[in-house]
Amino acid sequence: VVVGDGQGWVGIGKGKAAEVPVAISKAVEQAKKNLVHVALKSGTIPHEVNGLFGAEHVLLKPAKKGTGIIAGGAVRAVVEVVGVHDVIAKTLRRGNPFNAVRATLNGLCQLRNAEDVLAMRRSGAGNAQDRVSV
């Protein structure tokens, strides 16, 4: 199950039970506990990203306004729920839909907007001047 608010928050969950409604409710509870925030930029993603999980590989690319969601099955469900309106996605390896969802979420978690990158650079993370060689 994929849950989200359409404003950048998304979570996935998997539930097992003897009856379908019970399994769905368990999956929804787990998905709500595992929410992550995704950086968005005016209805699309800020930059191209590759998501990997197991043998699954998903490529996500930003698209111009009006393009829509060009993605298949499981990937489409995730990007719709997160609030992306224009994106191009391609599943590059075969796998089951759950691995495709996990790979998509992995790629979305790698996204950074300009403000995040600027803050990270200003904090000195990775500056060569701050390193001392011995």
C-alpha cells in the first residue's frame, strides 16, 4: 500500500493476513509509520535520479509542465501519491511490483532541492579547506 498527502510526503507498507481487508489495514498502518518527505519543484522533481532496490532499477527524470506522469504501474502509483504531476519514469530491470515501489521510493529519497544543497555547502560538509592532511 502507498499512502501520501500530495504535498511531498509518501510512505509504503506491506501487510499479510488471511483476509484482504485486514491485510490492507495492516499495510496502511505500516505505511503511515514509514512516511518520508520528498523534495518537489513546481509539480515535478528537481533533478534526474536513479532508484535501486534489489535487482530493480528505476530512472526518474523531471518533465516540463503539461507532460503528465509517464510511468508504469507501481511507479505511477508512488509518484501520483507524492504529488508529482509531470515526470518521466522508466523501469530498467525486471522485477516484482513491490521492488519497483521500493526502488522508486529510494530514488525519491535521493532528491535534493536547491535550498538543501546550499545549506549543506554552507555548513562546510565536504570543504577541502577544512580538511587537515597529516
